[in-house]
Amino acid sequence: MPKVKTHSGAKKRLKITGTGKVKRKKAYKSHILTKKETKRKRALTNPAIVHETDMPRVKQMLNL
């Protein structure tokens, strides 16, 4: 049986924390920033944790 490969996109975008949770970057911070409020842009800078309902898919992509 062949080796199971890790999803390249997920590998680049997600990081596993020490407690086993998965960290992700928030969306809507890459372009068209002039019309967005400063407060909103600051809030989008902080990383977020992947929601528990998405974890089965994330674990499959990262081979956890």
C-alpha cells in the first residue's frame, strides 16, 4: 500500500499547537484593505483556532 500524502495546501496554512488544536489564519486580510476599518484589520491579524466541526477534515488532510 502506498504512503498517504499530506495535503500540501493544508501543510502550508495550518499549524498544530501543543495541546493538539489547529491554528489558522483569518480570511479577508490580503487585499482591498482601504475600505476596511482599522479595528477590523487588527482583529483579522490574530490567529484563530479551527472549529471542532471542521476538525475531521483537517485531521484527514494533515494525516493526524
